[in-house]
Amino acid sequence: MNEPTDLIQTICLTEKATLLSDKENQYVFKVVPRATKPQIKEAIEALFKKTVISVNTANYAGKKKRERRADFGRRPHWKKAIVTLKEGEKIDLA
């Protein structure tokens, strides 16, 4: 259940995430909401064979989506992890 491929869902490729990777050596991942910082660190080190210095996380609530009824639907909640790698190490995204 806590396999690295189960915890890390995708890598975020936005303008802000690209600037972080270029200037601060930080990479942004979308992870499972139940994942903890030590689990994320172990998963990144296992998947990419890189040394992780720190992990910062942020929880996001899923947006409400209006339907043609009285009740509302909701997109799923998600979690973002910003991972700082050791100086000189990079993750090849191509």
C-alpha cells in the first residue's frame, strides 16, 4: 500500500514549478493526501535515486462543481509536495 508508485501521482509542470526547479532545485509533485513527509522523501529517493534535503506539503480542498440539481458535486481533495534536492542533483523531466 505504501509503495513509491502509489504515493507519488504526478509531477506538476507549471510555470511556477519550472522556476522553482531552475532556481531553487525544488520539484513539485501531486501526491496522495494520506502521504506523510517521510514517506514522500523515501518514495522520491527510491524512484529517482536522488538525495532529498527537505519536503514541504500543502493540502488543497477539491473545488465545488455545480450541477443542474440542488446539490453540489466536488472534485477530490489533493496534496502538493515541494521536494528540495541536494545541491548539484537534478531530475530529468524529459
